[in-house]
Amino acid sequence: MRWVTRMDDGLAFSRPGWLWVGQLALVVLGTHRGAERLAGYLARWLAMLPAPWPDPDLPLTLAAVSATGIELCLGLFAIGWLAVCTRQPSVGHQAWLRQASIRAFTVPIYWAATTLAGTWTVALGAADLVGGTSTMLPAFIAVVVLWRVGLPGCLKMARQLPPAPRTKGLVLAPALLLVSGLALRHGLPVWGWL
Amino acid sequence: MRRGGLLDAGIVLGILVLAAGSTPVGALGVWGIDALRGVERPMPQLVGFFSFSTRSHLTAAVLLPVRAPSDSPLPGALEVAVERVVRTSGPPQHYSTPEAAVEGLRQSWHEDHDLALERWALGRDVVERAASRARSAGSSDPTRWVELRRWLPAHTAAEGDRLVQGPRALATVLELAWPIQAPHHVTSGYGWRIHPTLGTKRFHNGIDLGVPIGTTVFAAQSGRIAVVGENAVSGRFVVIDHDHDVRTAYCHLDQANVTAGEHVERGAPIGASGNSGRSTGPHLHFMVRLAGETLDPHPLRPEDDQTSPGALHGPPVP
């Protein structure tokens, strides 16, 4: 048992060095849920244009390429936000309000929405892997993943984004909010329960 | 595990495996790591991770030419719909080719059609687990797709939308009957046009069938009357919900003989055509919606040519 304890201690000690990878992967999973729906909407919109498409699949391809581009861009930005957060101290409520920018609102919203959608994807994937038939298993896994990995990432984004000019994040805000909304709407099963 | 290091590492590892296998960013990350390690692999197909909504593929699938259904236990329209869906957007992952997928469904077809289609699309184990979860949560009909999909991982649910809901919706569309039996001609097609009364470029979301006022209008498919209404644009109109996200609408009616909530059979008379609303002459505006988006109904028009897409419509309405 001793080596298990040692390994546990070692991993716990080095946690700040690798936990961010899991937080980023959760966001990537959730972003893909939103981007996939965005691709569908883009394809419909493109197919409705009165353009004489030379190939009926062209609107689908264009939509997929656009959504992939948005997804990759958001992935790069997510890495950047994680990097800048790591160097920042955590700020309190008052200080946060004083230095709040558009980015300070939109990035935590995006991070939380995609983390939730990603967590549910992981929970159901894990429950399927285990092969259990319990209803509670995905919910239990989701809570554990959220508590151990997702929530610390969301809090980091809310508390540790560095101060910026008020309008910082204006350009990216529509994409962030759109993908957040789509990830929440289509990445979680709760809407069917309401 | 006093400090949870092993637990957190296990969780992160699991998340990474899922993200690497099911997202473009993850695939690119794996490819990049392999490249750094000197392992040469072709660049991953990033756009291949998008399954889209069912509708985009179905719209293309509606327009494919019909091949006569072979001797098969599957209902004709469903077989054609399944074949079109797997041809346009790929077979289930446990089948290597579209042909093998269609043959697989023929082999596994049984009386519980929903279950047969779900197992074919997603695999028996996945469906059983999700149904069990739904059953435990108190669902009275756990194998119904809308119930089952809540208990599936998001990417599996999306795959099911494509392969379970998609063929059902497409089969419903392919079986639509033409709403007018009397001789008529198409006075305005689907798509962009100069609006006859407004003179501006507008998208015409249905097809106009020129018929005299009072011509009987028939239900294109069985379903529930969703709306019976009247407004300044569409005049008096009826909307029928045919399930599987398929709706038809009949506008500019002179009278509607049905009420909202009523069930109608395919080919049942639902009203009489007219000239109500914004209209330049007596006609029926017929509209088909699939997954919330309109389709061009013209390819569904029955023709003498048995290879046309209208060939599957079954018997004409009475």
C-alpha cells in the first residue's frame, strides 16, 4: 500500500502541473458539442442562399470547415486563458467588479457552459465503458468530474483572469456566447426533464 | 488516496482519451504529439468530426433517385430512407460499407421497429444500457428514441439522431401523398422568386398549385392537426404534424374541415382550396417541413416515371 500512497502524494503534489490539461479537455469536449450544432445551423443557412452551388455537398463542407476553424480558434484561446490565469492571483468580488471587462464576463460563461456539456459527455461515456445500468452512475461520475476537475477550472477563469480594458473581448464575445448557448442547449439532457 | 492525486489523474486521463477520440482539437493534439515523437501519420480529417443535424443530409437524400426496393422485410420507404441516409452521411460505425449496413438492418429487423433500428444504429449494448437507465428513471416507453437519447453520451445521441430519427423522418417524407387530386399545374415553385404582389425578392417556402376555389385538399400523410388558423399572409391554413419532425402546411384555403388536435389519416379531406390571405389567384400553397426547415415538395410529386422520387408515394389519395 505504501507505493500507492507515495504515488498518490506525488500526483497530488504535481497536480497544478497537469490538472489544467483535464480542464482544457473538458472545455474542448463541450465546445465540440456547441460547434457541431453550429455547423448544422451554418449548413442550413448556406443551403438556403440563392447561390448556384456547383456541388450539393459544398454548403455542408463550408459549414464544417467554418465550425472546425471556430473550434480550433476557441481551443487556442482556451490554452491562452489558462496560461494567463496561472500567473494571476485570485481576486475578491469587489476587486473583480472594479476591473471587469467584457472578457471577464464572457470567458467564465463560456468556460462554465462548455465544462458542463463536456462533463456530461464524459459521465455518459464512462458509464457506458463500465457497462453499468444504474441511472445514478452517470450522475455520480458527472458530480465527481465536475467537483475534482471542472469546478476548479471554472473558478480559476472567474477569479484569475488578468485585468483588461473594459472592451477587451468584444470581438470574441459573440462566438463565445453562441457556442456556450449551443453547448448548454444540446450538450445537457436537462431540457427534456423540464 | 488521502490527497486524491490518483483519482484526479484517472479522471484527467479518461477525459483526455475521450477528447482525443471525439473532437478535432483532440485529434490534432494527438497528431502533434506523434509528430514531436517522430511518428509519421497523415493529418487527421478534422471536418469528419461533424455529423451535422439530421436535416442537412436528409435534404440531399430526398433528392436522390429512387432504386426499386429489393425483396426485404423492411417497409419499402424505410429501406430507401436508410439506404439514402447511409449513402449520404455514412453507415453506423460497426459496418464497413453502406451496403453492409442496409443488409445488417434487413437481417436484424423484427417486430419492435424502434428497437431494431436503434440497435442497428448504435449497437445492442449501448441501447440496452440507455433503455435500462430510462426505465430506472420511470420512463414508460424507454425504447422510444426521444426517451432513449437522453440517456446516451452526447456524441452517441447525435449519431442516433442521424441514423434512427433521420431514416424515420425521411421515410415519412418519401411516403407523402400529393394533396390535390384534381388536374392542376404548379403556378410557383419553391425557392427564390420575385414576389407576385410585393414585387420584391422573397424566398418561397412551398409550392403553389393552381386549382379553382373549392377544390378538395387531402392530408399528405396521417398525423395530428397541429394548427388550424387564419392570418393576413397565409389566409386560412392547416398544419399537420406527422411525427418524426415532419409537418405539412396547406395555406390560402377557402375552408378547413378539421380542428386542432384531431387525428387524420393519409388522404383524408381536410378542407377546400381558396384565395384567402395574400394571394393573386386561387391556389393551394403546400409546404413540407423537415426538422423545422422547409423542403421543395416538387420532387415528391407522383409521376408516371417509376424511377422518380415520387414513385414511393404509394396509392394516390382517394
